[in-house]
Amino acid sequence: MSRYSHARRLEGKAALITGAGSGIGRASAIRFAQEGANLVLLGRELEPLEAVCREAEAFGVQSIAVQADIADEQSLEEAYRSAIYTFGQLDIVFANAGINGTISPIEHMSKEEWETTININLTGTFLTVKQAIPHLKEKGGSVIINSSINGNRVFSNFGFSAYSSSKAGVSAFARMAALELAEFGIRVNAICPGAISTNIDESTKPKPELEEIRIPVEFPEGDQPLENGPGKPEQVANLVLFLASDEASHITGTSVYIDGAESLLRG
């Protein structure tokens, strides 16, 4: 008999998570493991992925760490082959990986800086979903895409033109994919986090020219009203778990905001 007394919501399922080495990706991996899912964890560096695997396996699941670049289709093809070779199935995909990229006035942003953010956030999400479809088609499944309040409800973060465009793009892509894939029983939803305590700021490259375009905006004291501070990755992971589970079996093509009402102040 299993040492887990309650019925685990993802028991027997296999989930692939990109950007799984830290932040929301790591928290979601642990939450999935607690609910019985076997894991395929993708990221650019193996060491943090292997650490998450060890954490996850304490909950009695199997996991593999796969070094992959989501903007490289061949890299993703190999990752999906590893997933199917190991578990023989794929039921859930969390397209989580992304960067803030260069934060700059449009006038001062280079084509290369723009393309780096778009290639990872938008094209990388497209490739992650594209490569999953042949495997999910077999018996349906759930795809969750990590978008943002930026580009959807919030447009007041100066210099975020590339990031916001990429996140608006993935929200639209999620809706297009949801309709296209519904006949195969594949659900596709997007989450739109606000400020969450992660290390994404390490991928942020602000330019000094930002001061040229910044418009003074005065927000009420405390711009995350619900908790008066940023959310936690574990709170987002709970939402991802719900959308991945059968409890969300009739939800597709939807963007769910998780920001403690931040975007209602800043939109």
C-alpha cells in the first residue's frame, strides 16, 4: 500500500516542465510530485534541475533532468524523446521558461535584443507546445503556458516592450492552440502572474536610457493589495496544479491572473 493516504490528483501521469530549476518551475515540479506525477524537468543548467529531481523523488515519484534550450527545436525534440523513452507517455506540459530580457526604450533597443526576448519567450513557447502535440494527442492532456500581467492588463512598465509583446503573444497563442487542439482532448490555458518572488530579475538587462521615457506615475501605497508584497512561487504552483488536473477538465483557452490585485491598480 502507498504511504500516501490520500488520492493523489496526478498519480500515474507524466509532466514536462520547462525552466524547472528555480522559481515557479521548481515550485510546480514539487507540487506535481506531491500529487504523484512523474517529472521531466528542462532547463539550461543540469545542476539545479538535478537538485529539484532529488526534492521531487522524496514524494515517491520518478524524475529526469534534461538540459535543453527551448528556443532550439532540435534540443526540444531530444528532450521529448527522453521523456517518452523514460515514461512511455506525456500528460501535462508546463511551458514556463522565459526571461525579462533587455529593458529599454524602443528607440535604443537593438534588433538582436528584441529577438532574444521574442525567441525565448514566444518562439520557445511555440516550440515547446508544438513538440508536445504528437504525444498528447494519444489520450489528451493539459498544457499550461506562463504568460504575465504585462502585455495583458499592465502596460505601465516602461522599457518592457519586447517582454510585454512576447507575453501578449503567448496569451493569444494559448487561445489559438486551445481551439485547434480541443478535438484531441488537449486543454491549453495561460497563467498571468504579477510580481512573484523568483530570480527572473537575473535575466533583466535595464538600459540607462530608460530615464528618457519614464513618465512619473504615482500608485497607491503598496502595489500588491492582497498581501502587500509579491506572491510566492508556491501560490502560482497551486494554480498550475489545478489547471493540470482533472478538476479543470472543462477549462481551456483561458488566461488566469494571479497577482493579488496588482494589475487592477496598475492597468
